[in-house]
Amino acid sequence: MAELLRIEHVSKTYISGGSFWGGEKITALKDVSFCVEEGESFGLLGPSGCGKSTLARLILALERPDGGKIYVDGRDISSLKGRELKAFRRKVQPVFQDPYASLNPRMTVAEILAEPFSVHGEHYTHASLKKLLSQVGLAESSLAKYPGEFSGGQRQRIAIARALALKPKLIIADEPLSSLDVSVQAQILNLLADIKEEYGLSLVFISHDLALCKFLCSKAAVMDK
């Protein structure tokens, strides 16, 4: 298989206290390297505070590394700007940890699912939004509702549907099960596995749970300290 994502010696440091000169340097990542192939499920394991979410933000180009390189489809994403950065965001989509915070409570589900199409100038129909919901196990009637009318597991399904809207090549799932009940976790885990196979996409699954990674992922890396 071809390589989709390559992380080369990536480091990231933050300054606590707000002042560069007076604050304390906190090393979130130090010399991290791995690669993910097309169609692969890659697990990123480690305890809280080890830098997993920081790495997710760097892969999503929401932040820039202090050192090292991140390549997607052979392109260094740190150099992307304007249209190129916008095109990159079609390829790489997130599913965040907290489904209660990642969906705008003032938007209907239809508006939430339509937003990626609108941002990227893509045509969509009611039928295409309905199909996205169907793929994550939700009824068409959900389109007219607001996030507050759903359970945590249902909200995460909506977030996954939104991530799938532009048919990305890579999904970064940052602890997508940690805020859900155990019974709901199993449903979302199976949904992620089914979607990965159906779409043929790559998945970086971030978790602190080895058993979840073992079920979903063919390869894993462990981060610590």
C-alpha cells in the first residue's frame, strides 16, 4: 500500500504563564516519528497528558510543529496556505473527543452536515444529507433537530457523518469514545470499523485503551512522558 501520512521527528513546546520570557517551557512532543498507509487503521496509545491530542492538532494543521515535518500524500503540510490549505482540509477530517462541544447547538443537523459542502463550494441535496445520516445509523427525521435533542452517542454519529461529507482520505479520531457509556462505545467502535471498510479511508485512532485499539487497528504506537 502507498504511504498517506508520515510524521518525521516532530516536536512541540508550549510556554505556560503567557510570557515567553517568564513562562515555563512544557514539551508536549519530542522527536515523534511514524507513518500510516492508505486504508490503514493506526492506533495512537498513551496516558492523558502524553501529547496525543497535540499531535492530532498538528496533523490537522490546526497548529504547527516547532521541529520536524508532517507529510500527507507526500506534501509537507507546514507550507500550505490559502487554497492549498483548504484543499488539504478536504482530505483530512477530525472526529473530536467531546460530541457535546464539537457540534454547534444553534444549528440543525441538516445545517451541520451541509456546512462542509458550503465551505468548499460543493453541491449537495437533501438526499445526500439523508444518505450521510443513514450511513451512521440515524433517521432522516434527525435533519430537522438540534444537537441538544440527541444522546452523546447519537451526537458522535452526527460528528462522524459530518467528517465523511467530503469523502476524506484520512480521519483523525481523537479519543472519540472516552465521553460515552461503555455500551455506546461498542456501537461507535463498530461504526468506525464499518465506515473505514466502506470508504477505504485511513484512520488514526487516538486512545488510552489498548483493547479498543486492538479491535480496530492493524498497527499501533505508544506515547509516554
